[in-house]
Amino acid sequence: MRISQLLNKSSIIADLNARDKKGIIDELALAVSKTTKAPAKEIAIVLMEREQLGSTGIGGGIAIPHGKLDSVKSIIVGFGLSREGIEYESLDNKPVHIFFLLLTPENSTGGHLKVLAQISKLLKMDQFKKDLIAARSVDDIYDTIMDQDEDF
């Protein structure tokens, strides 16, 4: 499986408008809802419930909000970029710029973990992160991700 099989261009936001965690979650949920039958509000609720267990802001300017939904039939990836960075209760208490959203079906433990691992692997590459932050459009972001895409 590849991230390109899970990420649709319509689920990418090149310049997030929100300035707080809830707003970012709502904005990302709306974008991802276009590629699934799950309503944006339902997606946002699941993601915020997960955030209450502990922030998905992993440090280094990165957050990977994720959750599971019955109404989602396959793994879905979304992406958002905040030019200014936002306070996200990240592990290192630094602003977050890069957001990978992950939605999986309720019964998809293995797939969920594989995609999280692949995203984490990509985000350990400094040049990849720099290229994402420098990207100016949805196409630039998509191409940057696809350039590093590989089977997992």
C-alpha cells in the first residue's frame, strides 16, 4: 500500500486558516469529509476525542491527528499546512506547521499502525519536512509526498 492510494488532492489544504487546535481539526475534517461518506462534524468529534487522550502533536512542528470511525470503509489520509504554525499542545510545546490526518475503519488496527509508521518515517527526513513547508500549492504538497511514496 502507498500513501498515494490513501491521499486525495481534495484532502490537502495548502494554507490552513484556523489559529487553534479545534479550528484546525474542523478544517481538516471538512477537507477529508469530501472523500468519504462520513460527515465533517462526526470526523471532528472523533479526532477531538482522541486529542483528549493526549495530544497528537508529536514535536518538531508536526501533528498526526487520527481516529477510527465505523462509517469509514477504508483508510483515508488528509494533509494541512499552517504557514504561521499554531499552538497544539505539542510534546515539545512548539507551534505545529505540518498536519497529517489519518482516519481508519473501526476494525483496522494493523492498517492504522502501518500508515502511522509510514507517515512518521517520512517526517523523520528533514528535507521532506522542508519541502512540505516550502510548498506553495496543493499540487506542490501532493508532488512532494508522492516523490517519497513507497510501499509499506
